[in-house]
Amino acid sequence: MTEPGDRQLVILARHADGRVEEVPGVRLGEIGPLIRDPGTLLWVSGTEPSAVDIAAFGREFGLHHLALEDLRKQGQRPKLDRYGSQHMIVAYEAAPGKQVALSEIHLFVGPDWLLSVHWMPTPELDAARRRFASGQDGRIDTAGELLYTLLDAAVDSYFPALDAISERIDTLEDQVLVGNADREGLREILFLKRRLLELRRVLGPMRDIANGLLRRDIEVVTPETIPYYQDLYDHLVRVIDQLDLYRDLLAAVLEARQSVVSNSLNAIMKRLTAITVLLMVPTLIAGIYGMNFRAMPEIEWVLGYPFALGLMLACAAIAGLFFWRRGWF
């Protein structure tokens, strides 16, 4: 069942005495007794499952064929589906970095077991699995408590990702304030806007999932775990509020950048206009004295040439002083 490479299968069983046992993945077809043992909480974690793995999941856990169909097709929208006594949840974990990668996670929950499947790296989920195996999270006795642990880890992964985005927005703000409005900055702004929109599309349905777990009559969510799921919902609200704030800040940065570009363009047009006037006045004088009319008295004047040059310089100096005093240079 387990092959070299990225594919991995981890089976953890917490027994009634609190002892956590890691069952080798090759025994996936033999976990039926563990699933039916009322005193055992089973967590099966699969990474990049093959078609054989998925078929084994469906056979051992009795998964609905629609749930298996979703498992075979990635790119699902975050959702909560119910199939009798089983529940399927699609959630996403965020990995901080330039791309803020999103890892799709499928969670299948039964009365005393939980199956998690993912295809991309999930650092927070892996950390939660290690804590569960070592007992660092305290005693987790029910599938509802284990489900909360995984969802909380997935939601908490968005805080460092959003912090990284916040730092990049601050950098963009500093660049705009110093007048740097190059093409790379615009590309960065548009990339962040698209990334924030993608995060919003994921976090909105995940908030609905948390709300559904609170409001629906779901067996795995017991009255004792309600406060934990309320905390999960509050975390999601905080993340979404923070994300919406960053979207507004990024829109303000984009607007400020457009203002900087517009002001820079106006300043360039002013300078070009001033330079045009400075060149136009001497050209006008030269054009006038370049007309070969016999009745022009300056043609016969000995000082006509120096006078024309001095007039050009004087007019150019007066125009230059005029524009300089008004800040066009």
C-alpha cells in the first residue's frame, strides 16, 4: 500500500487506556476490527492516495460512492456533506510563502474514526498528527475532538500566510511613498489581489462549514465540544476580517500608485511643455529673420546678427525663469 516517494499512509489508533499505536500502512485492509472497536479512536492519514488506496478506503470505511467520487477529483469547493452517520468535509490549509499555496484536505468522520486525505504538503496537519501520536495535545477521546484539532490547525495556518501578505503590502506602500511605481510593483499588486480573492473564496465556505458544525445535529459534535467549535468559528471570522482589511489596504495602495503615476505624468508634461516653449521662442525669432524680404531694416544693420542672437537668449532666459518660478523644472 505504501510506496517510495511522496505517497504515505499513517494509521494511528488511540486505545481506551490512552495509548497511541501507529499501525503499519500495509495493514490497511486489516483495520476493520479497529474501526468497530468502541474503545478505539482511529485516525488514518493518506497522502496522494492511488486508485487502489481510494478503493480500500471506500471498502474499509464504507464510504458513500459520491464521497469517493469527490476524493478522486481534486479542486473541490470547501463543503460539509452528510452520508448517514458519516460526514465529509473539504477544507484547505495555507502554506506561507510568495505563492501562499493552498493544500486541499478531505476529511471523512465516523463515530469513532477519522480519515484525512491530502495531495500537497500540509505542515500544520502533520504537526497535529505528531502531537496526537505523542499525546502533546492532551487526551483526544472522540472523533469530534479530533476533527476540531485538524480544522483548527488548518485555520491557524492562514495567520502566518496573511502576515506574510501584510509585510508585502507594507513594502509596496513604502515603494509608492518614495515614488517608485514600476511595472514590477503593479504586477505584485495584481498578484496579491488575485491571491486574496482566492483565499476569500476558500475561507468563506470554510466559515460556513464551522457554522454548520455548530448548528446542525451532528453526532460527532457533542455539547462538550461546542465551545471548541465556537472558537474555531471565531478564528475563521478573525481571518476573514483580516483578509478583507488587507484587500482594502491593497486597493488603497493601487489607488495611491495610480495617483503617483498620474502626478509623474503631469510633471513630465509640464517639463516637456516648458522645453517646447524655450525652443519655440528662438525658433520663432530665427524664422522671422530668415524671411528674405528687402524691406527688413535689420538685414542692412551691422549689429543685426548679434541683436538677433541676444534677443533669442533673452527671450529663452525670461521664459525659463518664468517656468522655474512656477516649479515646472
